[in-house]
Amino acid sequence: DTGSAAATPIDPRFDIAYVTPVTIGTPPQTLQLDLDTGSSDLWVFSSHTPASQVRGQRIYAPDKSTTSKLLNGHTWSITYGDGSGSRGNVYTDKFTIGGVTVKSQAIETAQQVSSSFTTEDAIDGLVGLGFSTLNTVSPNGQLTFFDNAKPNLDSPVFTADLKYMKPGTYDFGFIDKTKYTGEITYVPVETDPGYWTFTSSGYGVGSGTFSSSPITGIADTGTSLVYLPTAIVTAYYRQVQGATNSRSYGGYVFPCNSTLPAFVFGVGEAKFTIPPSYMSYAAVTDGSPTCFGGLQSSSGIGVNIWGDVALKAAFVVFNGEEPPTIGWANK
Ligand SMILES: CCCC[C@H](NC(=O)[C@H](Cc1ccccc1)NC(=O)N1CCOCC1)C(=O)N[C@@H](CC1CCCCC1)C(O)(O)C(F)(F)C(=O)NC
């Protein structure tokens, strides 16, 4: 098997998240889900989600699918880094992304979602693409779509080609040579506790010297920004006129008309440049002259996160062979 599906930004003003069309059940029900390498639960708004918590999202109705089966006595509950969360019951059903089908995928139906999910009408749920050890289904943990699909994929990989303010693609089972330039640099992945954790070889601010120092963090398609150690973040914003670490806005902000340096990060011997346009994430509120940075401090999180701001500067291969590795290429 191989497959390919669009990853479309949910907001035309800034890349807060990307959604991908999937089909569930028989006849197929189409939902727009956020493929998230930072978690391992596949959950959806459903006919079991209270109407008061659904605001425009598409829902999965297992009772309308002839191939759905309740996974008796199984429940799930998840809380994300931004404080959002959801919980509910579990079915199995036919699940397809970009032409790759898993005949019996655990579909976690929401009985409760937090307010930020209710207000985000463009996201109908998540497809966790982290390692299955992170799955929250109890009493028996379930496998991710990738783990279920892997044995039937031509190659046990998926790739992310996210783009700045336009649709990119997720490919399953193959590496599309037209999507990158030069060589792919592969580095080891630490699978404990279940994220795609790898170690970057260092960073540079603009045309400044490159600092070769290991930065261990997770490659996370479900996180909008890049979160790195405070020392790196202060070194970056020291080069930005009028930048301050705002308590009220919860991070580094600067005048939107400031000149921003690029941010360079290393993977092995390779270098990746996040352009200034990605580093100015968004105005703090529509029309404000104050902009929020695409690079923020990880000190409050406990893990460094290479989110979409970094991922869209590269072509990334999530290699599910044993042992797993992650590959980065310029594009
Ligand atoms: C600060 C540390 C990480 C925060 C990260 N969230 C984010 O990055 C959210 C994503 C979002 C998308 C759409 C609407 C609303 C929020 N964005 C966000 O906090 N911001 C605030 C800063 O400006 C940029 C947008 C996160 O929890 N990512 C989850 C997956 C998201 C959960 C919320 C819905 C969208 C997916 C994750 O799975 O990637 C995780 F690894 F971080 C995680 O929590 N794993 C358990």
C-alpha cells in the first residue's frame, strides 16, 4: 500500500494546525482530522458527543456504519500540553487516509471534549501518529493507524511535507523524491515514552555563528510553534528590536514591523533554515501591531518541541523500521 493526503491549514491567517480528510466506516463518513505525531489516540467528535459541545464539527456516527463494533468496556481520556482534553468510548471500524485502509482501527468516540475543541470548528478530531505506547485506551491500549497500516505499506514510513500558509501533504508507505532536495539526514529516535524524540545538532541565529550543541526534542506535527531552551530563545530575541517576553501574551512578542533573523537548526551535518516569515507567527490579536514569535521557551513544558514552524521548513520522514529513525531533508 501507499497513500497521500492533503494537510491543509485550518486558518488562512496563520498556521495554527493542519487537517487531513479521512473516511470512517461503511458507507464512508468523511471527517477532517489533525494528524498529530505528539500523541497516539485516534479520537473523533461523534454522535455520542453532547450537542452542547459540538459547534460545526463533523461527527462519526458508529450506528450508521455497518462495519462498526463497540469495543466493550473500553474507555479513553487524554489531556494535551495546551490544557485541552477529551474522553469517551471506543469502537473499531474501517478507517482510510489517502487510500490506505485499516480494516479494524480503534476509533475513540468523544463523550466529552474541552471548550477549546468545541470552539475549534475546523478540527473533527485527531489521528495520533506517536508510538502506540502513549495510547490512553483502558483496559487494553490500542494501536495507531500507522502501526496497524505498517505491515501492508510498501515501506514502513510516513512523511510530512507541511507548508507555510498553504496545503502540504502526508504520504504513507513511500518517500516522494520530488518533495525534497539533496539528501535525507537520518538520526536515531528515542521511543521512550512514545514521542518521535531526536537530538538536533545545534542552532544559529540569522547569519551568526552556528552553535554545535545537542538539543533533544520531539518532532510534533500537532504543535503550532517551536519550543526550545530559554538560552537559545533569548539569544534569538536579542537580535529583534523591541522584543520582550510578555507575561500577558504568554511569550515573546515584538513589533510586527521588526526585522527578524532566520533561525537555523542542525540535524547531523545538515542545516535547516526557518525563514523570518515563519518566525513571526501572528499578530497577538487581529490588526494589532504586536506580533507573537514562532519560537518560544520550553522551560514551562518539560520537553523541547519542534512543531509546525520548524517542520514546514523541511521534508520529514518518520521511519517506522526497527529501530525507528527520523529523516530531515531540505525542500
Ligand atoms: C505548549 C505545548 C504544546 C501545546 C500544543 N498545542 C498547540 O500547539 C496548539 C494547537 C492548537 C491547534 C488548533 C486549535 C487550538 C490549539 N496551539 C497553541 O497552543 N498556540 C498558542 C501559541 O500560538 C500558536 C497556537 C499541544 O498540546 N499539542 C498536542 C496536540 C494538539 C492538542 C490541541 C488540539 C490540536 C492538537 C500534542 O499532542 O502535539 C502534544 F504533543 F503537545 C501533546 O500534548 N501530547 C500529549
